[in-house]
Amino acid sequence: MDQTNRTPIEDYAVIGDTETAALVSKDGSLDWLCIPRFDSPACFSALLGTPENGRWFLGPCEPAATTTRTYRGNSSVLETTHTTDTGVVKVTDLMPLGDNRADIVRVVECLEGEVRMCHEWVVRFGYGKVRPWVQHHQGHERDQEVIVAIAGPDMLLFRGTRLPHAEDGHHRDEWTIKAGEREQFSLTWFASWKPIPPPLNIPGRIEDTVSQSEEWASHCHYRGPYEAQVVRSLLVLRLLTDTRRGGIVAAPTTSLPEDFGGERNWDYRYCWLRDASLTLEALLATGYTTETKLWRDWLVRALAGDPQDMQIMYAVDGGRELPERELDHLPGYADSRPVRVGNGAVNQKQTDVLGEVMIALEMARQRGLPETEQSWAVQRALVDSLVSHWDQPDNGLWEIRGPLRHFTHSRVMVWAAFDRAIKAVEDHGYEGDVDTWRDMRDKVHAEVLDRGFDPERGSFRQHYDTSEVDASLLTIPIVGFLPGDDPRVLGTIAAIEEDLMRDGLLLRYRTQTGVDGLSGDEHPFLACSFWLVSAYALAGEVDKATALMDRLIGLCNEVGLLSEEYDTHQDRMAGNYPQAFSHLTLVTAAVHLAEAEGFAAPVPLEGVHR
């Protein structure tokens, strides 16, 4: 294969253990794995290059096989069934949960007839660049022979009921599996200086992983339209939450392009305070609170120190250093370069972030999660600091790399930060400079209505120096800045429909204005269309909300996953995948629509004027 990977993004499914995740293609190629953490260097990087950059293929040799796949119940145990001319085979893929290990398990079972299977294992550490030392080895005392791949601090241990053989830096095998036969394989990461860990009880780990996931999903309180899609989205959000450290990543991938062949390729394997806060809002709205405490404790650790030093994103463990660099040895997905790791936006100023944090934490207080002395002290210090710099221009939530602007959405979220801080004092009894915060809330509200609103068009504007609109303005009713049926909100919805709708889905903004300082274009951003569903629902336009929601749900692949954007011309997904922003807005849109249709809302969303 001499071309870069062009497997459609939607042909991948995700498996994970809530500390990292892997992408497996429909034909059986595991093309992306960063291990042991989401932000670790990848050891399988074929997603952004070729098989020579590392992959683990396990599937029928016959390329014309008919393939179906599903997750087992409400879990992330992936079952892929291949039907060939000679038989039917099922491959089960998972990363076991809850054992403090870093393993991938793959099981092959022949259900009918016989199938010729192909197996290839190619490890390349350092994002596909470092070829490890690979050798057969006597494993743990309970093992027979195993394969180990080692490079510096990393070691991968391959076990199987049959081992592939070495061939030109690859390990390959080909065999015929017959009805009733089963082969099982596992891959384990561990630090290279530690002893080899014992083998897994694979059937037991599969059942335990399904059981844990089903039990977690059973706590969802949502009852309404699109319930199956809501639960699957919540499971995706759970996979993207590092349950050991508390960080919530935006996606498990880097550099899947927003513009195929272009430069809009970013690393999303980090914890954006905004995205994490929105994830918590979705979880809280559907009955989950444990995740909020985990993340709040992570937040307190990450923000410890001077409030002026708050970043917009952090590593999953709260680390601050995320230098952006380009990997020249990788050709990029579908020749989309550069491939980036790290993210230069870490140094941007995005004034809206604190508003999202305060909304999520107010929702947590309403759900009965008490503040600790330190957690409230951090919030109070951040809000007090906001008093002195709220009116400065910023990069906005879209991480604009052009000139700093007074973005209307940023100002709305400043209002939300003061508003939720005031609620903490008035409704929950915490201490704070509530008189100053009230004055600032009123001042910001008045300024947004004055400078952020275009009276000629009857719409809010992207920033104070333009007549352009931005899909982020749809959050104005969602956060409670104005009621959903306010004429200014309705005018904004109409303007966004007119300017940003592309084939029935919404762009974030018009890139042709040059506001973001980047070349090229992008595709409709799925979270924005889910925001429009919420805005329709809050405006009482239930039929329009339902029609758009049906369209969006139809874009999910057969295992319920969504990327960041959608190319309506080629009918394909674009951007990093699976994308937390798309899945969390799916959840909140469903909740808003259910409330508008009169379904019971045991855990209503915070912030909407009713």
C-alpha cells in the first residue's frame, strides 16, 4: 500500500478502557492506539499514514466479505461479523475495564463453515517512527511463548493461541478457522523495566467489562426520544473520561482533517476546560454525579496557583506543557498535512471558558454535590480575577488564530460566570463578593445587548466589529442569557439559518471572512447543528427541532459514533473522532427536545429561563 490511509472515518469504531482508546476499521485493522494514556505517543499510527506506521490487522483474507458490527449491549465491546463465500466469522474487540492494566483483547470465532483469516501485527512506537526490538520470549510462569516489542521505556507483550511469525519487520499469519473453533489474542503495554504481567482470563474480562458498562448505563435517568442514541453518546463520553486522573479529552485522535488535504488538522487528545464542562453538563442532565466530583477534583489540582495562570486546556493529568509540533514522517490522513501533536492554542486567551466551568459546577451544586473549601476558593478567586480583565479581546471558543476580537459569545459566557457565582452565594450560602459580581453581571448583560446586537439585521453578531453571525450565538438561550422565544434570539436563529446553513447543517462561521487566520474551508460542525435543535426547542419550534434531530441522528454510523464535522458533498465524516463535542450536544439537544415535547425531566438542564 503506497498511498496514505483513505479508510472512511465512519468505517472506524472505538474501543477503550477509560484511560486510552483505539480505532478499529470495519475490515479489522486496528490503526490507532496511544498507550497507556490518551496523550501517549501512538504505537499504531496507520490512521495517519500506511500500515508501515504500525497497525494490527485481524480479518478475513477475502476482500469481498460482507461485514456488520455492533457493540454488545450498552458496552464498548465491539463485535464485528464477516460473511464470506465459505463461512461466517465473528471478531470481538475490547480494552478491558477496571483492572488497572493496559490491554487489548481480540477474539476470533467461526460461526458457520470455514473462513481463511489474515493476521498482521506491526508495531512502530513514537507515532509510527520508531521500529522496536521484537523477539519471541518465554512469558510469565503461566505462559507459553510470547512476543515482546521494546523501545526505550515502552514494552508491548503479544499473547495468542497462535502466534504470527516474523517477516521483514512485520509479524504475519494466515490460517483457516472452522465452525466452532476459537482463537484469542491479547496485547499488553507495560513499562519495559517491570516484570512481565500475568495473562488475562479473557472470557472473564469480557464478561466483567460488559457488566461494568451495563451497570453504568443503567444509571441514566433520561427517558424520551432518541434514548438509544443518548445512551450510546453517554458511553462515548465515559470512554473519553480518564477515570484514574479525572481529565476528559475532546477526542482520542489527532490530525484527522477538517478540510481534506488542508492544514486544519489539530490534536484533540487533551482536556479543554470548556469541552469537559459541557460534558459534565450532559452527564448531570442525565443523572450522573460521580464523574462531576472526579473532574472537579482534577480541576482544582490543574488550576492550583495564580488565577491569572489558568489555561484553556491541560493534559489528562493536569499537566500544562502541550507544545505543538509537526510530525514530518507521517503523510497524514488522506494526504492532509501537517500532522500535529500538542496544541498551540494552549496559550490562547478564551474568556468564555470560565463561564462553562461555572455553569457545570452550579449544576453539580444543584444536584447535591457540596463544595470543598478548596474547590469553592478556586472558583471564587477565578471569578474575582475575571472582574479585572473580562472586557479584553480574546481568541473566542473556536480558537481563532487571527486578531483578537470582542466575541459576543465570550461576553455571554462572562455573564454566565458572574451569574453562576452569584447563585452559589444566594442559593447555596457560599461566601463571595456578591455585590461586585451583581454589578458586573448587569454591566456585561447591558454591553452585549448594546454592542453585540445588530439592530439593522435583528440579530446578535459574531464580534463587536462585524455584521457576521456565528453558530455559538445559539447558546444565548441555552445558558439563560435571554429566553428562547425572545425576538432577538429568534432573529439570530433566522440570520444563522440564512448565512451558515450548508445542505441542512450548520457551519461554525463563514471562513471566507478570514477571521480565523487560516487557509482553506471546513465542513458543517455537528455540535452547531445540535445547538440549533436546542434553540428550536427552546423557541417552541418542536417540529423543526425534531426534523433536524432526525437528520443528525441519521449521520451516526452503525455503532452510533460521530466525528467533529460532516462533509455533505461526499457524505462522509471529517475531523477528529469520536468527538466529545458532537456527542455531548446530541445529549443536551435530546434533553431540550424531550422537555419541549412534555416528557418528564427528572434532571432538567440548568440555565434556561422558564
